[in-house]
Amino acid sequence: MPDTSTLTGRPPSASHLTLSQIMDQHHTNLMGTVHGGRILNLIDSVAGVVAARHSDGPAVTAAIDETAFLRAVRVGDVVHVDARITWAGRSSMEVAVKVSADRWDRAVPPVDVATAHLVMVAVDDHGYPRAVPPLRPETDGDRRRYREAHIRREHRLALRRALLDGGDEA
Ligand SMILES: CC(C)(COP(=O)(O)OP(=O)(O)OC[C@H]1O[C@@H](n2cnc3c(N)ncnc32)[C@H](O)[C@@H]1OP(=O)(O)O)[C@@H](O)C(=O)NCCC(=O)NCCS
């Protein structure tokens, strides 16, 4: 079991990242808007960078919570993928991601596109979980997000246990 006791805590601001990208025609669906899989790919990639920054090494995606797509993204829109660590355990981290978009043809504030919470697990050279630094929330927002992330973790672990317990029918 990873031992985190010797690691110094880090604030979410140390790994926070926003990636902005113009959407092109290579990732459209049959409707001509941007494919949801493209947005999920960006979410997963940016969450991976944030987890790697916090933990000083590679991290894999263990879970992605239910993701709602609130609005369609169009070719030419500038998508912003904003990711921050909300919670860290022994080897796992929760990363919260918010996706918004600037419409290419209108000077209006960015619209919300999607939100997601991911569990990233830091791994060593052999793919086994390794220890991550504790998270040191700094702001009231960091502390609120930490409490909420802890609740989501309890739910995920309960679900995981329940699925494993009832596991061999199918
Ligand atoms: C993620 C992975 C390394 C976990 O390995 P494991 O042997 O199950 O390790 P553990 O059971 O000790 O879990 C490690 C940590 O992840 C957490 N975790 C694992 N699965 C989780 C889930 N579904 N939800 C929430 N937390 C989870 C555990 O709670 C533990 O957290 P902690 O160390 O902070 O207490 C392993 O399952 C794996 O390699 N999965 C494939 C990942 C991958 O390839 N992703 C890319 C998509 S294809």
C-alpha cells in the first residue's frame, strides 16, 4: 500500500490547467457538430496532465463519472478545458473538469459545454499504484470541492464493492 506520510502537501493551484483549442472539421458527427468522444478525449487528456503535475509522474484513468453534454460544440468554436485536482488519497486523485466554448461567430461569454469528475491513479514503471502528495486546499472553494469530492469517492467505492460482490453472474 503506498505510503504518503513523507510527501509534502500541494495546493490545487500548483497543477491547475486550462487548455484552449479551436475545433476543426476532423472530429464532427453526422450532425456536423463536434463528436462527444472528441470532448471526452480532451477531458481525459487534460485530467491526465493535471494528475501527472500533482504526482510528478504518470497517472492512469481509473474512472470517469457520468458526464452530461449541455450544449453542442461547432466547428470553429474555441473550446476551453479547465481541470483541477479536488481530492487526493494514497495513490488516487479526483480531477474536476469543466468544458466551455467561445462561439466562433458571436462575441458572447463562453457557454458551458460539459463537466466531468475523473479518478486518476498514479502508477510506477510497472503500472502499480504509487504514493501521491496530499492535497492542501487553500481557498474556501478548494475546501468545498474537497468535501464534495470526498462524498463522491464514498459513493464510487460503495458502487465498486457492490459490483464486485455480485460479480460472477452475467
Ligand atoms: C487504476 C489501477 C492502476 C488501480 O489498480 P488496483 O490494483 O485496482 O489498485 P487499488 O485497488 O489499490 O486502487 C488504487 C487506488 O485507486 C482507487 N480506485 C481504483 N478504482 C477506483 C474506482 N473505480 N473508483 C474510485 N477509486 C478507485 C482506490 O480507491 C485506490 O485509491 P487510494 O490509493 O487513493 O486509496 C488499475 O485498475 C488499472 O491499471 N486500470 C486500468 C487503467 C487504464 O488503463 N486506464 C486507461 C483507460 S483504458
